[in-house]
Amino acid sequence: MADPIILHPDTEFIRDVTRGGGADMKKCFQCATCSSTCGLSTENRPFPRKQIVEAQWGMTDRLIGDPAIWLCHNCGDCTTRCPRGAHPAETLSAIRCAVIRRLAFPRFMGGVFAIPESAVAMLAFSAILLLSIALLPAPSPGSSPLVFAQMFPKTRLEPFFFAVSGWVVLALTVGAVRFAGALRRGGAEGPILSNLVPALMEIVSHRRFAECGAQQGRRWGHLLVFSAFVGLAAMGTTVGIGSMLGLMDTPIPFLNPLKLFANLCALVLVTGAAVLVWNRLKDRQARAGAVFSDWFLLILIGGAGLTGLLSEALRLTQLRAAMFFIYYTHLTLVLTLFLGAPYSKFVHFLYRTMAMAATRQESSSSGWPITRRRQSPATS
Ligand code: SF4
Ligand code: SF4
């Protein structure tokens, strides 16, 4: 006879999932339609039915160490088919948010984007930090072209952003170490990161998003935002390091290939955010499932891209009255995104990559397929 399982329900976890979009999870009567509908659920790591039951019972440790919650791409197919209206896709999304909170470093920051009060406080904190390094009052109108460095001197802004980067990398590293420990306790064996490269390749291609049936538009919005962020992060790091080492001079001329590339990335970012917003607005199910943190993040992303492009336009046209305000808003949005990265949906990239690598490792040692074997039309 199997050993009995003694449950110690984590009521705080249940509360977090309920508030984060999983309010209907108690309607689930475990028919498993969702798991059989999901094109990404596998035989050895089935989801989402199992995780919904565990969330109902507040089995936090099991969920934190379960890579399957990160294999879901939130396509909504399972919610469309659920006969009880239990919203399995939204519940799994809420479970991921609750897990991010528990892996966060420092822990009290985990829910910073979850409610309007703390999200606005984070914005205000970023705004105050940036104001403290600005040259105030802003330069008065003069004959020479006004550049942003006259408002936020490079000697302050660059070290400031490098210090913030260091902090973000530390928070992400602690989160990754905690997650690796949880995966081990959840049964992961072998070198988790040995399959990192194929997992990254799969994420970059967004191949699994193509499996979605209900919300195909999400794939393109997600792909645009993801590509733009990779481009902007590479550009920002290159220019930042180049400028600090004295190898590059800023502001970079508008027709410089690096500047053109950055502006193209900003345009792609705004387009991607617009596609994601449109996708949510036009789809009743996606609209109903979106929580505050989803909208807040989309506004931050779209706003950062838009104010970045506007700042460029204002620099070219020298509309001095608006330059400081728009650039300051841009920096505030970028800093909030940056500081919030370890606690927002951005951190999906880290945990999903690790989960996919761990699942590949598990598959190569056990022989289980990493994706569901699809039946051919002739046999289905
Ligand atoms: S969430 Fe819906 S589809 Fe999935 S097991 Fe529960 S009732 Fe069935
Ligand atoms: S939302 Fe999509 S990927 Fe996630 S469990 Fe449901 S069907 Fe699977």
C-alpha cells in the first residue's frame, strides 16, 4: 500500500492563486479535459489538471519544484474546453505568479506588481531615484543643441544604471539558485543546465507558441516584444560599456547604424505591446483572465518604447520644453521595468528556460518524449 500523504495546506499560497486569477479553480471536478486538450502537456509531466488540484490544496513545495507549470504558454485552449468554467489557463498563470513571489529575492519584493499600490510606489521610487541624479533645474534655452546629458549627466547616469544592473543580476541569480534547489527537491536528476542551449533555441524560435489554438495572435506579440528586448539590451550594454570606457561618444548620431538599430527595436517593442494589448481587448476570455500586473507590465513596456521614440524625435526637433519631461518619463519607465524584472513576467524567461532544460534532461535520461506524440490524421 502506498504511503499516506500528510497535507499541510499553505493557505497563503491558496489566497495568492485565488487573487491572482485562479478564483475559479475550486469549480474543477478533475475531468482532465484540460490536460488532454493541451498540446504541450506530456505523458511524464502532465498539466494543468494535476497542478490545479495541488493549488486547491495549497501544496506549495510541489508546485515550486514542478517544471511543468513553466511549460505552459498560456494559450487558453484548456480554458476554452473546460466544461466547468474553472479557467485552468488563468489558474496556472496565477500559480506561476505565486511561485515567482516565493522564489523572489528579497522576498518582500515578490508581489510588487501584483497590486496597484505597490506598483505605483515602485514607479514613484524610480522617479525619485532618477530625480536625485538629474541636474536641476533643467538647462535654460541656449543657442547650442540641447542634449539629454545636460539633464542627466553621463557621469551619474551610467554608473547608476550599472549599479542597478548589478542588483538585478544578483536578484535573478538568487532566484535561479532557489529554483534549481526546488527542481532538485521535485525530483530533477542530472545536470539541469546541460540542455540549456537547445532550450534557449526553442524559446527564441517561439516554436511552442505555434501549438496554441485559441490565441494565435499572442505568439507574434510575444515574439516582437521578446526580440526587441534582446536587441535593446544588447545595444544598451554595448553603448553603456563603450561610453564608460571612453570608446564611444554619446549622444550617438541619428544615422549611426547602432542608433538606427535601437530605434528599430523601439518601434518593434511598441508594435509588439500594441499587438498584445489588442489581443487581450478583442478576446473576451483573455480580457477576463488578465490581472492588474498583466496590464501594468504592458503599459510599462509600450510606454518605455513610445517615450524612447518620442525622446529621439524631440532631440532632433529640439522641442526643449518637452525634452526633459519625456526623457525623464522614459527613464522612469525603463528603470521600473528593470528593477521589477526579477518579480514580473520578465522572470518567466529565466524559470521557463531552466524548466525546459530540466525537462529535456529528464527526457534524455528516462526516454520520455519532451512533447506529446501527435496522432496522425489517419489514426485519430
Ligand atoms: S480545470 Fe476544467 S477541464 Fe481541467 S480538470 Fe478541472 S474541470 Fe476538467
Ligand atoms: S494554457 Fe495552453 S499551454 Fe497552458 S495548459 Fe492550457 S492548453 Fe496548455
